[in-house]
Amino acid sequence: MRIFLIVAMFASCLQAQEPAPPRYFEPEKALRPEGTVVVLLGTGMPVANPRTSGPATAVVVRDRVFLFDAGPGVVRQLAAAGLPINGVTAAFITHLHSDHTLGYPDLIFTTWVMGRITPLSVYGPPGLKIMTDHLLAAWAEDIEVRVTGFERNPRSGYSVDAHEIEPGVVYDQGGVRVTAFAVRHGSWKRAYGYRIDTPDRSIVISGDTAPSDELVRIAAGCDVLVHEVYPAVRLKPEKRPGGEFWVAYMRSFHTSDEELGAIADKIRPKKLILHHIVRMGGTDEEVLAGVRRGGYTGEAVIGHDLERH
Ligand SMILES: [Zn+2]
Ligand SMILES: [Zn+2]
């Protein structure tokens, strides 16, 4: 009896410290800013660093959430940021590299299990539809059990409106306009960056890109530029099978800090946020110094997961 009491006390003590997480998103606790806020949900790379989730950026306009990329961890990061986990207003995928899309099934299925009943709107390059169809097929047994079993999840909730888009305005509703533009990302046939214009701010998200003239043109004078980067001085062949191609790969797929400095100097954003950094051992200071060497003198910061800008 005494042991039982001690165990019961210990259990209730644990409960007191760690309340059960809410099953559904609590709207009254939501992040609902007056103006537009950029939330860095994931700033990481393919490397499984527990402190940085995969690429995902939210642009929050009052109670609307626009999501850009769905890297691994995306729904947990939405929860951590105080954003809805039962669906976003619309999601936009820059390209179909796995590190940008591994959270896509999470976005489809977890939002459904957390209460989504309307189709998820997703925009992205050609190939998005077949990826979506394959994901729904892969989880077909899960869907059947959740719909027909005692969970009784509505069948409408896991559906996805997948839009395969061409460059241009792809979303224009309620004062928010999203423009897709083509970027150069090595051997990818299609990779996009996005410009988001809201009533009070303009934001450009580079996606993964080598230096892009189109990005410079579209982003000119924007308020916030969120851009990928790597430190030029750290780039050298790697000692691993295929490592001799590393330099050529990085130059055709990504943008160095010095190149980004020159790009940002032309765009003149009010704020430059660096994310998705292939560090190769480089420090924050090194990367920022490289951006300065490239010619940019405006505000530049290293982005971290869950920061609001
Ligand atoms: Zn990529
Ligand atoms: Zn990437």
C-alpha cells in the first residue's frame, strides 16, 4: 500500500511538471501578429542536427500562415512557434530535394490527425503531384484505419490540392500575393524562389540557388531577403567517394557568402537573413565577413530556428 502511494505521488508529481500536450491546436494561444512576421521554423541542412530542423519558413499575416518548404520536423516546429498544427493557409515548395520535402507527409497526415477537414493547398514545381499521389498511396492503410476505425477521421481531411506551378503570380488573395520565380539549382529542371507581398511587407525566399539574376530582379528593394549561403573560403574537394565533385556541385547548386554579398548589394533589402548554411566548418563570423567582402553593407543576420523577424 505504501509503495503504491509513493508510486502514485511520483506519477502525479510528474504530471504536474509535464502537462499533457493539447490534442488540438489552441487558437486562443496562437501567434497572431498585427503586421507580417517571418518565422524561421527550420534553418538547417540535411545533416540531422537536433538543434536545427529542415528548411521551412512561415510568413504569418494575422491569422493566415503561409509556409515555404516542408523540411523534416516542420509540424513540430509549427507547434513550437505557436502556429496551427491542423493546417496552414497555403504551402509553397521551392524544389523537390528531399531535405525540403521530407516533412511533406508530416504536413499532410499530422494536420489531418490534428483536426484538418479541408484540402491542404500546396504549390510547387512539376513533380509535386506525383509525389503527393505516391505519399497518399504509401499511407493508404493508415488512411483506411483512421477513416473506418474508431478514430473516425473525416476522409476529406487528408486530401491535398497540389498545384504544379509555372513562374509568375501563383497566389493572390486577401491582400497577400505570392510570386514564384525560377532559380538555378544545378541539374534540377525546376527550382523556385518566392516573393511574398503583404499589405505591410515584402519578403523574398531564395530556395536553394546558385547566384540568380532573376532573384536580383524580382527581389529588388524588398524588406526581407531570406537566402541560402556557404563560406567560399571553406570550399575544397572532400575526402570521400565522389568528393572530388564537391566544388563543382557547390558552385552550380549554391551561393557563396561573397556572391551573396554582391547580390544583396544590388537588391538592398532592409534585412538579409542567412539560413540553410552549408558551413563546412565555417563560423557565423566567417560567413558574415564573406557577405561583407562581397559588397553588402546593410543589416545581415544568421537565422536560427524559431526566431521571428
Ligand atoms: Zn536543393
Ligand atoms: Zn537544400
